Amino acid sequence: MATRKFTRDHEWIDIDGDVATVGITDYAQEQLGDVVYVELPAVGKRVTRGGEAAVVESVKAASEVYAPVGGTVVAVNDGLTAEPATVNADPFGAGWFLRLKLADPSELDGLMDEAAYRAFVAETA
Amino acid sequence: MRYLPLTPEDRSAMLAAIGARSIDELFIDVPKSARLAALVDLPPHQGEIEVERAFQDFARANLSPFSTPCFLGAGAYRHHIPAAVDALIQRGEFLTSYTPYQPEISQGTLQALFEFQTLVALITGMEVANASMYDGASATAEAVLMANRVTRREKSILSGGLHPHYRETVETYARYGDFVIESLPPDPEAKEDVASRIDGDTACVVVQYPGFFGHLRDLAPLAEAAHAKGALLVVVVTEVVALGLVETPGAMGADIVVAEGQSIGVPLGFGGPYLGLFATRERFVRQMPGRLAGATVDADGRPGYVLTLSTREQHIRREKATSNICTNSGLCALAFTIHLTLLGEAGFARLARLNHEAACALADRLARVKGVRVINDSFFNEFTLALPRPAIEVVDALVDAGVLAGVPVARLSPNQPLLERLLLVAASELTTEADMDVYVAALAGVLA
């Protein structure tokens, strides 16, 4: 069973062994509005924690998606290129962005669990 | 209140605030050889009448392409511009060359830009076009940058048939960028093999069509070779009138088409302002630089125009923007749109045919001058002559005879012995039989 963590930049990360799946939260997609374009990194790209991993554009804005932890991109969700609205429809499922092979699993320690993230959102809103 | 913007006190206060001792200190990054030691020695001010007289004297020193037989080309072409173009672009609603900052209030401008994009897409055979770039050369550099983004590769190959100024512009962009330009040597005979140079690191190949030396080549095999290696084909057109007659770059498989639009609606004016055209495939539109006008409907269902896909641009995406192009050649784009609309599809094709026929007639006649050879086996309205003497000398001698005989290749590519006898010669719908008579006779005289 994967463990889900969250960042203060509203990304989620599901950890399964040394591979993690990254997306943006329901709150993030709601704030962005209709997503019209997603720019994904090349498979094989190395990202550092907090570095830019992808770009998501809505009708309102273009925003970076940051890597919650460092690692190497092992897969990207190509389906988002044709159907970017999937990010709005199913942010925690079919709307995932990319998979990372973790560089340093200890980086996960700084992330929030679901309860902490809910509290964080409630505080920000 | 007195308005004294720069008192000595103001200056010293400002210098103190930024920690500089003198104004000159702000320019230390500029090499000393490029700085003026003293003010330029200019004559004292004069009245309007005297100034007009002085400038008329300067103007008389010019040999205007409109007052003498002119065969100049090489990226800047003499064409007729209907009087209606000038009258219409000067209407108050249109007379601004700048992109509106509150775009939707300028529905007429946006509609004109939308029509412009439609025309550019049609004549290039592409799916989408932007609302214009500065000129053909900078559009070419932007095409290379775009190809790098699309392919995530960093090497581009420039054909030796690319205009030398365009090549230099791309190389200037590359000088401090993270990408590599492989420029092939000048290729007057169109014999280069670009395809064999494409590899898995190649972002794009850039070819000119018709080429700088005038040749027309079927680009479909090159497009296939590029695509087989995951690279893009960028096609550059410096004489856009050709597109009225030749197969479109889009039909031959181009991924990006850039062009200089000056030939349609924009006069020769000492090198500017010019008009860059930029078109591509719909799937690349997010990586396309520049502004895009879009058609839509308002809340009540009425048609309207907007600037669209702006999330790619600087004012929203900041340093992550697709490019730093945030303006367009609005007034030139409008002139282009009006001229091409006046021509219509059939008129554009007819204009192109007139250009080609004039060039064919001229080439036939010049080829009969002793010692002169036309090196092209194909061309549109411009071709290359091989002369028995350095072309610069011949052209200078012909200027004395009142003929602007063409552009010596050595003017643009100096210090290359193999090119020094080559002369680019262009004809257009404005070229008359009498012009050709004068040219042929004068050339025969100079070479005799």
C-alpha cells in the first residue's frame, strides 16, 4: 500500500518503494481553474527537491509543479497532453503528472501527511 | 514650478545612492574603443528651410530603386504597393505599430491580426501562424529556439543556402545560449547534402526556399530525413511572393515556416521596418513564440477577437515564458494583410507568375552576354550570375551607368574567393523590357 504525502506547494506524492508518483491536489486544481496545458519533463531528467518538474497552465495562470523530493523521472503521464482537463476531473488518480525514482528517501520526512495538509489548507484558505 | 530634471545636485545624490563616483563609471563595461572621447562635431542648429535643403542634398546622393533600373534582391525586394494600402493603414483606428496593452478594446486591430494569421497559414501551407515577428532573420532565430524546446535537443544545422544575415542572426542568439549551431559553408550550386548530417542530437535543420542563391528544391525528402531522426524541418522564405507559385513548405513537410513579409505591402526603407512571418503545426502551438489573435464569441454569442494562449507569454509566465518576443510588427502586418487581401488568391498567383516570367526573360538575356553564366537550373524571381570579374567591381561600374545590377554575394559573404564573382540578380513585376535593355547593354559594355 502506497503512502501519500503532501507539500506546501500543493503537490501530492504517493510513495511505493523507491518510486513515487507526483500530482497536484484537488485544492490546487480548484484554485487554478480549467487546466488547458501540461508541460511534462523528459523521462530520464533528474530533478532536485523543490526544483521545477512540470508546468501546468490553466485559463488563469501558468504555474510550476515542483518536485517534492529529488530523483530521476522514470515515467510521465502522456495522456495529459491530449486531455489536460483530466487534472481537474481526477487530480489524485488519472491526473497524475510523473513518476520519480527517489534519490534520497530521507527527503520524504519533511512532507506533510493528509491530516497536516488539510489543516494547512484550512489555515491558508 | 521650475522643472529642472538634472541639476548637478540631483546627479551627485543619485550617484551617491548607487555608490558610483561618476556617470562615466556606469559605462565601464563598454570597451573604451567604443566610447566617444568627446562630443561629435555637429554643425550648429539651423532653420527648417536650411535643414530641408541639407537633407534634399543628402537624398540626391542616393540612387533610388524607383528612379533607375533596379535588380536588387537578396532579402529585400522592390514590388508595387497599391495606393489603397497606404491610405488604409493610416486610418486612426489602425495607425499604431504596437500590440495593444488592453487588446480586447481594439477589436479592429485584433481582427486584422487574425486575418493576417489566416493569410500566413494559407500561403505557407501550415496550420497556425502568429501575429508576426520583427523580421525574417529574428523569426528564424526564434524558430531554432522553438525547435530546441519541442525536441529538447540543442543542435541545429543551417544550410549553406541560408541568407548570410539570417545565419549571423541565429549565431548571435546562440553565442550566449545553451545551444549549438552547425553552419554549412555557402552553397551556390545547391549541392550540399544536409540530410546526412542529421543525427539523434539534431533539433532542426534550417533551409531557405527559394535558397539564397535562388535555387528551388523539393524539400520533402529532407523533411522525411529530419523526421526519421526526430528533428524538425525549419523552412525560411525571404521572398514571400514565391509562395504564390511554388509548392508550399507545409505541403513538403515543414514543421516551422518563417518568412520575411516585406515583399507584400512594405516598402524598401533602408532596411526596415520589416515583417517576420511565423507558422507551424497546431501540435507545436504552445511552444510557438509571439502573440496570437483568436476568434471567439462573447457572453451573448456575438463574434469577437482576443489575444489567446497568453499563458505562454512573459506578462503571465515571467522568466518561464516561451520567448521574450512580446510585440509584433503590427502596422507592417496590417499593410501585408491589406495588400494580400486586395490581390486575392488568383491575384497573388498572377503576381508570382509575373515575377517569375520577368526573371526568366532577364536570365535568358543576361546569359547571352559574353563571359556571363547563370548558375541556376531553377529559380523564382532571383538567380545567381557567375561573372568573369569580381562582382563588386562590375556592380560599381554599372552604378556609374545608372543600373542597380544586383547584390554581389561578396557584399554579404566577404573574403571568400569562390564567391567573389557571383552576383545575385532579381526581377519583379516592376521590371520592364526597357530596364532589361539598359542592363544587358551596360553589362556587355562593362565586360567588353
